[in-house]
Amino acid sequence: LFEKVRGKFDIIVTNPPYGERLGDIETAALLEKTLSRRLEQNPVKASYIITADAEFENNFGKKAKKRRKLYNGMIPCQLYMYYEGR
């Protein structure tokens, strides 16, 4: 997917599976690590990731510039914000 859209988007917004309703926590952790590697290979100006995984930043390998608490349905989540600038 990244190779097909490379250079066309400046912002990524995603709500990947995090083991609550889809998959399990181990699969979610692998996906978060893969997402981090892909974004390193294909940089964007900003990425916003919604997840209930409390270990997301550890799995992703970076601390978010900002975080916001929110709910995805009844599931407490965080919006992790990574972007350039201030």
C-alpha cells in the first residue's frame, strides 16, 4: 500500500486493531511496530493514531508529540499525534 501512494499524502490518520474487538494484543503490537517502520521508510508530515493499547508508544518506538484521551464507542482510547513543527 505505501509504495502505491508514496508522495501523495502528507497526513496519515488510522485506527488500527488493538486487540479489543479484532485480533489480540500480540498481533496489535506487531502491527504497531510494522507501522512505525513503514512510516520511517515513507515519512509524512503528520500521523494521528487512535488506539486503546496502553503500550502503543513502546511498540511504536516513539513518544507522541501530543496525546488526547477519547472514546471509540465505549472503549477508552488515546489519540497519539506525531507531526513536524512546534
